[in-house]
Amino acid sequence: MITSKALIDRYSFRLGGEYSEVVYGDKMHVQEIVRKPRNLFYDLLKIHDVYIYFHKLEKEEPFIFRGPQDSQEIEDLIEDLRVKT
């Protein structure tokens, strides 16, 4: 989920309950935004996962949006969030 101030990622586990990870815009140091299809079929349909890589050492793995309807819109929103902070 993207808000005007942060990226929020929620996970649900059967035994462990719910887990949320938040990256705030003022602390967001985006290194790279990459759009990748999962397979050839997704590429033909132009469905891409959006990977957001950060400069922060404590966040080594990327923040991933899996198969959004419009991956370019997600990328534009992240760029706008970066510019505002």
C-alpha cells in the first residue's frame, strides 16, 4: 500500500498473526525501481512486479509489489513520494 507519506507492506501468517513493515518517505532512500515480469505470459500481458531497492543497510531485500494492475503508476507514485520529501 502506498500512502502520501509511506510504503506499507502487510504479511499474514497462519500461526504468527499479522506483520507490517513501514518505510516512511522522509527516510526513503531509493536506489532503484525495477519492473520485472514473472514469466513470458505476464510479459505479453504487460503485468510486471515492481521491486524497490533502498540504500539503507538494514533493508537489504527489495520492497515488492506483486502484479499490480498498472506498474508504471506504482513507479510514478514512488517517484512523486521521493520528490516530496
